[in-house]
Amino acid sequence: MSATDNDDMRFDPLKRDAVGWVRHLTSGQATAADAEALRRWCAQSAEHAAAFAAASRLWRDLAPAGRNVRAAEMARQSRSAAHLNRRVLLGGGLATAASAAGVYALARPPLGLWPSWSDLAADYRTGTGE
């Protein structure tokens, strides 16, 4: 099938039905009754048989491209998962470091800018030497 055949398939119900048969047979859900129905469908006319043969060729020719796309998508997802895991690890490490710095700043405020946690918990507080 060529590009013009693909354009015709949108309008030609015979070609559309043939592609439907190929999709159904390759879906893994086809039964012996489906195979018999396909045989009867192809026996209706030479055009039916030719449409099914063309759709089968197209499916066979496009199968390697489909496998390549699927493999590329799986590789992209695995790389994405690795980046996500690395991001989660780095984000968790940064969050831990920030919370540790916050706890330290509460326990020992820099340059005495605010009262420490122990000063806030005390009943009385005096300056050095008072």
C-alpha cells in the first residue's frame, strides 16, 4: 500500500474492513470462528481478498517500525525513571539538609539574632554578667 492507498482507506469501507480484520487477527483475541468469518469475507469477491492481502502486507511491513517505536519508548521510560529516582534522592537530601540547618539555627541562632530554643523554654532570662 502506498501513501495514496492510506488516503483512500479513510474513504474506502472495503480497505477499512480489511485493516480491521488484520488488527483483530493480530490482537491475540481472534478465535477459530473469526478465522472462518474472515475466510467467508475474503470469498465474497476478488476485491475483498485483495484488500485483505494489501492490509496484511502493510501490517507486515510496518511491524519492524512498530517494534522500534515500542523499544524507544521503553528506553525513554527507563531513562526517565532513573532521572526521577536521582531527582527524588537529591530532593530528599536537600530537604534533610535544610531541616537540619533550621533545627541548628533554632538551637544556636547566628550572632544572637533571636532567642535560642533553650532561651525560649526558660522561665527567666538574663544577659551575660547580669
